[in-house]
Amino acid sequence: MKLISRILSVIIGYAFGLIQTAYFYSRSKGVDIRKVGSGNAGSTNVARALGNVSGLTVFACDVAKCCAAILICRLLFAHSPAEARLVTLWAGAGCTLGHDYPFYLNYRGGKGIACMAGMALMFSIPVWAVTWLTFIVVHLASNYVSLGSLCASAAFFLSITVSVFAGAFGLNSAHGVEVCLIAFLLAALAFWQHRTNIERLVKGTESKKGSFIGKN
């Protein structure tokens, strides 16, 4: 896979990530999601401000935009199953950056978890299953959406790394390291985006599932 294909995958992914579903959806309801609740332009804040149906709608659209970016990049640049894995993470990384840092909203977007869900789904069903089973178990056990998201991010990286080293995807050593590095950086970005949530978790002031509907 050529360097230009990687760069173009990131650019195309970023363009799709700029579709700020939470912002546009909330504005259609007469609300600027960046001015209510936590101020985050993501599905959790939408759910708390406008209800669970709205939150799930935004989450599904954000997953879909990442999947669409990956599909287009695969059609353009992937000529083998191994290249498809690489393209998935490069395009997904671009989409995550566009989602988290939209230039036209002063780089104030979401936290990238829905995009990670799309990447996990497109990368492989086992990776998706491990990632989101982790989210569900942690979220239900703790009642913290943020803690579930953080653990899911770690599971995303670990499941890809274990699979690569087990030879599950037929990647050569260089591509295997590349895939693991991108997955690590995406997980690290998710932790960075959740840094205020981590602070609140440590202090015991983080919003729980019981207050999922309603402003923070």
C-alpha cells in the first residue's frame, strides 16, 4: 500500500468525520449541543439533553459515516485483505480526527467512540464483539458511560494487537506493527478526549447511567 493511499485515506476519512451529526441534529431541534450539558458534540450529551432516541440516532449516524468512509477508501486503495485492514484504520483515524476536531466548529467535536465502533465493525467481527461486549459489561456494571467507553477503547487496541500477533489477518511484520501502532494511538486519543471524565471518575463526581436523560 502506497504512502499516498494512506494520506488520501486520512483526508477522505477526515471529510466524513466533519459531518457533525450531534451538532446538526441538535440544531434541528432548536438546541446548540455545545452549549448544554457537558458541551460535548457527541451522542451521550445529545441523549442527556434530548433523550435516548436522539442519542441513539446520533450514535448510529456517526458509526455509519465512519463505515462509509472506510468502504470508499477500501474500494479506492485496498487490493488485498491485508490492505483492507490498513485502509480501515487509516480512514477510521481520519474520520475520528474530523469528528473530534472539526475546523468549522473551532475544533470542538465529539470524543470518537462512535467512530471507533465503526472501525471495529469494519476491521473484523471478533474485534467488534470484544470491543463492545467490554463496553456493555463495564457500563452495566458501573453505570458509567465514560468508563465503559474507556475500557472499550483499551479492548479495541488489545483485541487488534492479540489478533495480529496470533496471525489472524495475514499481515506481514511491518504492517502488523503499523496496525497495532494506529490502534494504540486511537485508544490513546480516546483517553485524551475523556481526560475530564477521568478526573471526575477519580473524584467520584462523574454522571452515572441513572442521570443519562437530562442535563449534566
